[in-house]
Amino acid sequence: MDSQLSSTANIEITPIIAFFKSLQDKICQALEEADGTGKFIEDNWQRKEGGGGRTRVMTDGTVVEQGGVNFSVVSGDKLPPSATAHRPELAGRTWQACGVSLVIHPKNPNIPTSHANVRFFIAEKEGEKPVWWFGGGFDLTPFYPNDEDIQHWHQTAHDLCQPFGDNVYNDHKKWCDEYFYLKHRDETRGVGGLFFDDLNQWDFDTCFDYVKAVGQGFIDAYVPIMQRRKNEVFGEQERQFQLYRRGRYVEFNLVFDRGTLFGLQSGGRTESILMSMPPLARWEYNFQADEGSAEAKLADYLSPKDWLNVLK
């Protein structure tokens, strides 16, 4: 499948594919070590329209209830509506995309759910320069927020951004807060992190280096949180609240997430696209947490904040 993306005008994609594959390996290894017993099972697949991938899923680990780490490389002759709606100038171009995406749903409600993604996209048309960009980021969705975890998460994000410019962290944090926002609930999906798209304003190598830093940054940010919280005690009340809040995750992914829409509209592999869904979730009509409860505390964290200064 790699040969379909091995050469484009002015851009050599083979190293990008190689990096994304190695990043998938590295993330899976780090998560398996943090879990202790769980193992990722790999599912290799091909896409009839062009490309394929390898989806790795862990179920019923010691720490991870279900988690998926997906690598894919896909191509097509026509962009789906979800892509051209924002970029009408891309209509009529052939396209190629590759990347790694993951979602981890832990068993313990004291460990936040986490999502990360890094990707590359290129669209071409004969006689015109190729249009390319990188995208990605990572975000954290706690159920019982811990200030130490949030501080660590955002400090890691800040530090990896710093070599690329003083404003990168603030810009990509703001973008994350705005993207992972549930309009119908008037709340963010969690405490954010980094999100970026259309990254091509720097030279190619600098953009690629930033994506590499974000990929490693996810491991550095999330694994220590897993290790700190995995042995904390929880009961049925905490479990039920976790399942209720997972419903918000489902709502965002099916209603707002551009990656989900792009994948489904471009004929992507449904099982791999929807691996981000939690294995269990629930809804409850007009749920209201008791005032002053641990569950009520979450609401204070579901709006954009300058976490590095707020939590000092």
C-alpha cells in the first residue's frame, strides 16, 4: 500500500509513512508497559479505493478497558464533502492521506480518557502545485479531574511547542478548546491540550519535526497519568458517572468530529474509524450532580482556562 504514496511532486512521503508506523509501534509499546497485562491485537486491512492500514486494539487490560491505535494510508480521486466544504479550492483534486490516531478508554474513572492524532494530507491536480499540510494534537477528558494531572498534561504540551515559537502553545491550545466543544451542551469535551490543522506555514522539515514532537509528547503526557492513577480505588458510583460522561464522548465523535465524518464519507474502514467509541456508555435524562459532590466538580473544568497559570 505504501507505493501509492511513495512519490509526489516536491514532497517525499515515504519518510512520513515510516515515522507514523514507528510512532504506532512506540505508543503501543508504552501503553502495554503502563497497562502491565494488556496486549494490542493487530488487524491489517486494505481499502478497495486505495491504501489500507493496521488497526491495533487492546481490550480488557488491567488499566485499559478498551483502546485503539490506528495507522492508515489512504488515497482517492475525489475529496468527500466534509473536506471540500471548508476548502472549495480542493474540489477536483486527487488526494492522499496518512496518519496515526488513537483513543484510550481506561477502566478506572480516576484515569482520564485520552485522544491523540497526527496526520499528513496532500491534494494534487495536473499542472498545479500540490497542496499539503500536517495536522494533529492530543486532548484529555477527565471524569474526576486532578490538578496535578492537568498541570503535567499542559506543561508537557507547552514545552514541546516552545522550540517552534513562543505563540505555538497558546495558538494550538486555543484551537483545541474551540474544536473540542459541544455546542449543544455548552461545554468542552475535557481540559484540552493541542489541536492544529493546515500546518504548512513553516518549511516542510520544521512542520514534520513539530508533528514528531507532538507524537512523542502524547506518550510523555499521558503515560505518567496512567501510572499515577491506576491503583486508585473507585466504586459503583464513580463507574456509573464515568459511563454517563462517556456519552458526551460519543456525542462529539458522531456529531462534530471532522475526522469521523471524513473517514465515513471517503469510504474508510468503519471499524477502524469507530474504534474511538467507548466499549460502554450510558445516557440519563436531565442528570444533575449533587451540589458539592465530586461529580459536580467536573463542571468547573469544562470551559477553556489558562491551566498553567490557574493551577499554579
